[in-house]
Amino acid sequence: MAIQKILICDDAPADLANIRNILQTTNCVLIEATDGAEALKKAKAEKPDVVFLDIVMPGMDGFATCRALHEDPDTKHIPVIFVSSKNQKADKVWAQMQGAKDLIGKPGDAKEILAALAAL
């Protein structure tokens, strides 16, 4: 799969910046959102090739956002990779049950994030 456009969603500015800095090395178009509702809107409008998504966010959390993405015919094909402080074994299992391809523990280093992207 040729990745050309990536949506990053995190409510913490430092974590958003960290992921942005790592993904800038891919030369992909980066789109940003700071909550689940905004991520859904941007995913529908921008049609990214992948979504990097935080779990713990105000309002709609990442799990609900992932489910909503996969229930919508326009966005159900978009792979989701969680980058979250919730990275216990149970969280990883639950993330997969919601349709996510992977869960990376925060802050997420470049090697892990780029490997998850390459695995798509």
C-alpha cells in the first residue's frame, strides 16, 4: 500500500508534535486533529491512507473514533494505528477488537512508528 496522506489525532500538543516530527520524514501529506470528532470529519473529507490515533481524549475517545471510522462506508478501509499511554496487553487486544492494526506505547519512537507504517 502506497501511503501518501496520514491523519494524526492527539489532544496533547507535545505528543502530536512528536508524531508529526517522525512522520515528516516520510514526505507524506500530514493532516492533524485534536479530538475524535474532528478526526472523523477530516478522515471523511481528506481520505487519508492511515490514521494514527490517541486513545485517551476528551469527548469521543480513540476506541469510539476507531469504531466510527470502521462503521462508515467512506472510511472503513482506512487502517488505524493507536499511539497511546494505554499500552497494556488488554489494551492491545481491545484495540484489535475495535479494528486497529497496531497499538504503540507513548511517546512512540521513530523506529516503532515507521515500522508500523511499513507493515501496512
